[in-house]
Amino acid sequence: METRGYQEEVEIQKYWLVLKRRWPIVVGVLLASVGLSSFIVFLQKPQYQANGMLLFRSDRTSSLTKVGEKIGDLESVMREGNPLETQAVILKSESILKEVIDTLELKDKKGNALEPESLKIKVEPIVGTDILKVSYTSENPKLAASVVNQVMKSYVANNIQFNRTQVLAAGEFIKKQLPQARVELNQAAEELREFKTRHKIIQLPEEASAAIQNVAQIDDEINQTRAALADMSAREAKMRTQLNLTGEQAVEITSISQIPGVQEVLSELQKVQTQLANEKVRYTSEHPAISELKDQEITLSALLQQRVEQVLGPKGIQQVLNNQQKLAPGKLQIGKIKENLANEYALIQTQRQGLENKIQALSNIQATYKQRLAILPNLEKKQGDLERRLSIAQKNYENLVTTLQEIEVAEKQTVGNAKEIQSARVPKKPSLSKITLLLAGGSVFMGLLLSIAAAFFVDLIDRTLKTVKEAETFFGYTLLGLIPKFESNKISPPVNLISEKVPSRVIVTTSPRSVIHEAYQMLQANLKFISHKKVRTIVVTSSVPGEGKSEVSANLAAVLAQAERRVLLVDADMRKPSQHHLWNLINSVGLSNIIVGQNQFPQTVQTVTKHLSILTAGVQPPNPLALIDSDRMASLIETFSDRYDYIVFDTPPLVGTADAAVLGKMADGVLLVVRPGVVDSASATAAKSLLERSEAKILGMIANAVNVKQEPGGYFYYSNPQGGQSIAKTEIETEQWTYK
């Protein structure tokens, strides 16, 4: 993602640099486009626009167009859409425009009646209001005002007529609907009354609430009764165990034991039985006393049974006999405690039976309430449906009655819901038409597009190497130096660091600590680090004329001399020498004279400073290449090397001549000067090919007269401790250097 973002940034920067290079084309095309559109606007006839305003107010009368709805009422329509937009369409309808044309007798250029679609009325709502703005533009200001006023007048009249027609139609419709609405209302009321009577309904919600509360209370009471019943059953079981009698026996024995006659016989019977038991101990069973006592026992027992039967009756005694074959006399007499227990036991039995009956009764009541609650939802739903039907019927009937009353009032009115609040005045100043605005805006937009397209087109067909980056990529040589473009108005007053004989055109001597001076010092430093072998003889050349190779040679020699190195600057361009012009020297004798043997080196060389000497080109020979490619030239280079630390050769351009290539093979290496925007790709290809064929050692490339503003932003960086100018920084390979 970072790589992609970087590539996009580089592409944008590249396009921006193209626009910066071609800014005259961009400005020229843009100005031409704006000028053309201005001329067209100037030829346009002035247009006058008249404006009027219509107010739309919410009118209850317009709601009479339909029963139960407010169709036509702005207040109602506003919930479904913008009513002003609807009215705007009506304002521009064919019927309104036709009426305006006939009233104002509008004609076209041929004298025929104007077509409605030719009348361009502009209607737009004013935001936040119920006002429509009506506009018309014409070359005739009076006609523009007349058209707007007539449009509003025709629309208001049409609106009044339309409302009146709606009212009459609505009245007839409602009169037909009233009888049927009354019948529906009566039917709904009767059905609701019959439903309540049939199901005994007073207030279903209150009844349901009360039934729910009653069911809950009954449920609580049943639970309490069941708890009491369980307690009674437990007490009954305990007493039954204590009495060892059933409940009926306990009741019967209690009743018998309380009868006096039974108790007397029972008492006598108990005495006889006691005597019999005592006598049996004394006598045998055949003894007369025992027999007499047994007869008394039998008699008393029969009498007791008779007395009991008299109390209980035949059925009672039979039931006792069924439960027990013989009523034991001991059971006819119980103690006071057992008597109390028997009484309590009988009472508990009675209470238990009462509780069981109560539970049964409560359960029956609860079931009745639940059955009622089960049918209440259906009753509520049915009642709700009937009540809603009644409410709808009643509301419809009331709406019809109310609307009919409004219609009776509206039939006597002739008021619409549109009112003219501002009539159109005759405009005094022409207005800006859409064509004018479009031309003004479009000219700038199209001008920008065309200017940008033209800039990129010119840049595309321009085959020159436009930037240092392009030159470095094309040649593939190490970038050893970058010399910024020289601007004389930004150079400080001359300060000669070497000698007063050095001219001001040698920048490194007149502008110390400037960008150019520092750039040449960096070039000097880079020459030391490009190889392990010391480079002493340097050939400076370029691809084509005009790239500044001679100035680079002179400044390089000067900066080397500033480092207190013995330097010889040789003008080896015998075709078009220039060093003597740069240094203000006489070129009567020079290199050509030494090669042909006319003069000796010591008498020909000219000393500029203590460390800098210059050998001019001398007399121009007929065949300079023959002199360069000679043994004499090779021996001279050896001689120069013995006397000087550095020898800098200024040679002709590579395209068209082979002098630099031949001399470069004799020297330690070649420095190629490249000026962006001057050398084209074809010439650069030829120069590179010649250097490769000559097998000369290429030390590197020097970018001269670089316009840093037209270079990629991340490729150079400028800073200067003094703050006046900047020093270039270039990113190169591992063996390349950085300017600081």
C-alpha cells in the first residue's frame, strides 16, 4: 500500500512538473479561451427579466373537491408533496400560456401567433414560503413585464373558476351521499344495542376486571377451606382411634347412655354380672344361686335390649346389630371423658361435611366465572367492531353535514387560493442570462482543459531530456555534479578569491559560498571518490552545443585551483574555442601551435593565478581531429601530467565530431555535461553510442543549469547556513554523492 501511494504521488508530481514547464502554453490557451467567450458574450443582445410573485394560502373551500379528504387544499397536499410545484406546472400549462398569447397578441418573427411552447415562463417556489416567483426574459423590458402580469392574472382567474366548479360538483355529490350515510349510522347503532342486550353487557372491561378479581378471591377461599378440611379430617381420625368406634356408633351410644331407663337396667345388669362372677368362684355352675343369677342376667339383658329398641327404633337397632351382632352392654355406658370425646367427634364430622359442601359450592361458582371470562375476549372484539363501525358511520355523517354547510357558504363566494402580491415592473437593467453565465464559466473550465491538454501534448512531442532524472535514467551514468541555473540578479557582488585577473564570468571565484560555488566543490569531492585510481586528466564534453561545457570546464578548473592544486585548463575545442573569451585572454598561440611544433609549451601557456594555468586553442587548424588523434598529443598529455596535478580539457560536443571521444580515450576519463531542456533524445543517443564505441572511461555526468523548480520535489533539497540561497541534494547510487 505504501509503494502504491508513493507511485501515485510520483505520478501526480510528474504531471505538476509538466504544467510548470509549460506554463506559458497553459496561460496562453486559457487567455485565448476566456477572450473568445468574452467576445461572444459581447455580441449577445441585452436581455431584461421581469419578476412577479403569487401567494398561495391554505383555503378550506378547496377541500370540498372530495368527500372526507382535502385534495386541492395546500395544507393537505403539503403532506404528500410540494403544492407549489404543482401550481408551478399549472402556471406553465398550455391553456394559461395560450390565454396570455391571445390577450397580449404576441407574434413571432413571421407575424404568426406565438406558440405556447415558445413562451419560456420561469416559475420557481421561494424556499420556506408559500410564494411562487414568476419570471420572463425578453429583449423588450415592457413586454417582459406585461407577460408576467398577464400570466399571474390569467392564473388567478382560472383558479377562482376552478374552485367554483369544484364547489358545485362537491355539493351535488354530498347531497346524494347524505341519505345513505344516515341509514348506515342507524344500522350500526341498532346492531350495537342488540348485541349488548343479547349478551347482557353493560361495561365489558369493568366486568372482566371484576370477574378476574372474584375468581382470585374464590380461589383463595377454596384453598383456605381445603386447609381447614384437612385439619378436620386429621382430628376426626385421631378421635376415632381414641374412641374405637365408628362415627355412627359413637353418636348412637352417646344417645343411649343418656337415657335414664337404659342406664338403670344397665346398672342392675352390671350388679348381677358382678355377683355371678363372685359366685362362680364359690360355687359350681349347677349351683342354684348361679342359675338364679344367670336367669336374672338374661332377663335384664332382654329388658336392656327392649329399652334400646324403644330409643333407637327397629331400624336403628337393626343397623346396630348389622354393625355388631350383639350390642355389648359395656358399650352402652361410657365415661364422662369419652362422652365428651364422642360429642366432639360427632361435631367434627358435621363440620367436615359442611366444609366439603362449601368447597363444592365455591368450585361451581368459580367454574361459572371462568366460563364467562373465556367468552369475554370474543365479546370485546365483536363489541369493538360494532363500536368502530358506529364511530366511522357517525364521523362520515358529521363530515358530510359539515361539508354541506361549507359548500352552501362557498357557493356564494368567488375567492381562490392564489393572490398576486407583487406585480412585475418594467426592468431598467439587463440581466445576466444563462448563456452568459455558461459562457463565462464554461470558457474558464474549457480553457483549463484545453490549456492542460495543450501543455501535455507539447511536452509529449518535445523529445528533449527535460529533467535531471530523465537524463540520468537515459544515459545511465553516475551523477557527479548538479549545477543550479545561474541567475545574475541573485548573485552577490563579485568577490575574487583567486586573483584580480579572473573574470566575473567564472562564478566560483565571484560568488563564494553560493549554490553554484558549493555545487562545484561537491563535484570536486565526488571526483576523488569515483575510483581507487586518482583521476588527473579530465575531458569535459557534451552531447550538443549550448549545454555549458566550457563554463563547467572553467569553473571546475577554478575550484580545483582554490584547493591549492596545480591545474591546467586546456581549450581542446579547436573548432569553436571559447576559453579565451571566458578568461579575457589572447588566443594568438595555443594547443594547435604546440602540436604542429610552431611553439613550445612554456612560451604558450598563460598563467592566471599561482595554481591555475590556461592553454588556449590557438590557431584554428583545417583538420582538428588529426591533431587530437596524434602521437604528439599523447606525449603532450604526459608532459602536462608531469607538471600539473589536474589537467582539464574543454572539448567539442560529441554530436558531429569525434574529438572528445578520441581525447577521452587518452585521458583518465570523460565528464559528460547535460543541460535539461537542451539536449534531445536523438542527440543523446548518438553521443552515448559514440562514447561506448570509443571505449573511453566515463567518469560520470554533470547536470548543468538545472531549474530546480522543475525537478521532482523529492529529488533535490536546498539549504544554506547563510539563508540566501540553497544547495542541491541529489539521491544517487552507493558510489554517488549528496550535496549539503
